[in-house]
Amino acid sequence: MEIHVDKDACVGCGLCVKDCPMHVYELQNNVSVAVRPNNCMGCLSCHEICPAQALEHRGIYAAKRHYIDIHVCEMLKKVI
Amino acid sequence: MSVKIAIEELAGCSGCTIAVLDLHEVLLDVVDKAEIVYSPVIMDVKEPPEGIDIAFVTGAVRNAENQERLEKIRRRAKTLVALGTCACYGGISGLSMLHPNDEIFSYVYREAETVKPDGVIPTDVPPFLYRAFAVGDLTKIDYYITGCPPKEIYLKQIIPALVSGDKLELSRKSVCADCDRKMGPVDNWRLKRRYEGVPDREHCLLGQGYLCLGSVTFGRCAAACPKNNVPCHGCNGPSLDILREPCRDIYSMMVRRIADLTGKPEKEVEKELYDIAHTMYPFTIGSLIMEDKEVSKIRDLVKERSR
């Protein structure tokens, strides 16, 4: 699994470390680091809890798990 | 040929139009390529002309006149842009849904300090619609620019790009992504009202007990409030993950984050929160999109208070 942490955005709260069921993350110098990316099962609970939206899992999108309202999709594309 | 720009006003405070004027010298570059043909706030034109290229619409739709004006500007503009949080999510105007119509009329025409002493409620004003709407709930919108008002640093990039038809890549993260405070687990957390004490500048406001909506709010302000020791009110509307995911909502995500930060059970956190309508949804209560989420509290709040 390729996990990207936006170091500028990360606020070092450690919620992803606490929340990840597979212990993928560790805090290093107040920034979250994906130290065990291969453990990741792609549940994206870390996306849900991250206050700064600093996490990105290449190729996995949270929304694919749920039906999303068509109006929401239309609006999402147009927010600048 | 220059691009024709219009700015329409609906139920709002005109602050978004003033935000366009806040472009300062960049405005000169904009009017080099574009012409403002209609804007009731900054010029004396009564009706939008035909053949507008880009129309900005500010404010929510609360009464029949707002709706008529929105439909007219949609017909006359090639591109319609929702400018500001009222247009995008109903904004402050949406809070009017927390009161019955007769209560609002009575306050506006009889109880406010500045009213005429005769206390007559006029009958020739446009009637209210049954609820407030964001403009996107009623018509096709081409772009959304959130913010109350949209901040100058972003408009300086967005408006010239819209006029010249260029593509623009801006951050799509939350307010926390721009905030420089340290966030981390806290003990003995207790909710504080804004007037209690002075927050320390170094640590997360939410961790200090202040209800800061930064983590659930779209980052279009460079975290201006938290950087000046003021908790985020959520004036840019929901962060895009909350907008996108059907199972996420401003209230539920705030409760979850507070619970995770403090180790308190969610139920305990919920007991401490107060006046959900004004603390969690002040800028989004008028949005059908936000209300239609299954987990949203907006429906119940409106039902409970608008009787």
C-alpha cells in the first residue's frame, strides 16, 4: 500500500496512530509516519479521523464504499 | 471582446461583493479583460442584461424574489458561480429557519429598536419560501466559491483564472491543515465558552476546550481565526470529506474527534455540547445537501424550533 502523509498539513495529533487497527502509523518528530504500510487493510479510518486531511492512500477512495448522492458528486467537482 | 461579469444579491449581507472589491489593485487587471455589467451593490443598474459571461450569485434563497432573481440570472449567464457560503450552503440566512415566519416578521417590524413606531407589518413584501435554500439546491451552478466572505488571497487567484479561463489547483484540505497549533491527546477536558479565559497560542483550541470547527471546515482562509486565537466558526462550509461522505456530518465528526482526543465516551461529549444549531451548523443549516445526510441533525433542529 502506498500511503502519503502531507507533512505540512499534519498537525501531529496522533489520532491516526491511535485509530489505525493495524498499527500502520507512528509519530516521529511530531509528524505521522506510515511505518508499516504493508499492514494497511485500506479501511481508511485514518482518513475519517485526520483533522487536517493529511493522509492519502494511492488508489483507494473512501467514497467508493457508499452510495453517494448525485447532487453531492456534482457539487464536489465544482468547488474551487 | 471583454468578458461580461455580473454580481447578483440574494438573501445575504453584500459582504461577498465587497470581497470582490477587496481585490484592490488586482481588480485593475481584472477590468482590463472584463467588464462588470451588473451589480446592484456597486453600480446603478436595476436588471441584469442579456449575454452575461460570468455571473456571481451571493446570498441564499429565502423568499420568492430571491428565487425569481436567481432564475433570471441563470437564464442570462453562461457561467453561474455561487460566491460565498450563503450561496453555497445557505449560510447565516439559513438560521432564519429556526424561527416561525410570524416570529421573524414580528421581530423585524415591531420589536427591533429601529422600527417605525406604527408597528405595521407590510403586506407588499415578497413572501417567504417554506425554507431557506442554497442556490445549488434550486438551479444548476457551475462553480462554488465558499467563504464568509471568500478571502482576498484566494479570490486574487480565482477571479483572474475564471476570467481568462485558466485552470487552477488550490488546496482541498481542512482549516487544520493550515493551522500551526499543536494538537494531541488531552486529559480532564471540559467544554469552555468563548468568553472563558484566554486560549494559549501554542496548542489546539479544541484540545483546550474551545469549540473550534477547524477540522470539519474547508480551508479557504489560511486558518486566519485560529492563528489569531479565535476558534473556527466554520464559515467556509464543511470540509470536502464531510461534503462527500454520506455517513459524515459536522456534528458527528466533531463529537468523534473530541472523544478521540480526550478519551471521553461520545455520549459524555454530547452532553457537554450546547445549542447545536448555532455552534455546529451556523453556516450550513440552509443547505439541502447537508440536511439530506442521514446522520445530519439539521432536520430535527429545524422541526423542533420552527413550530
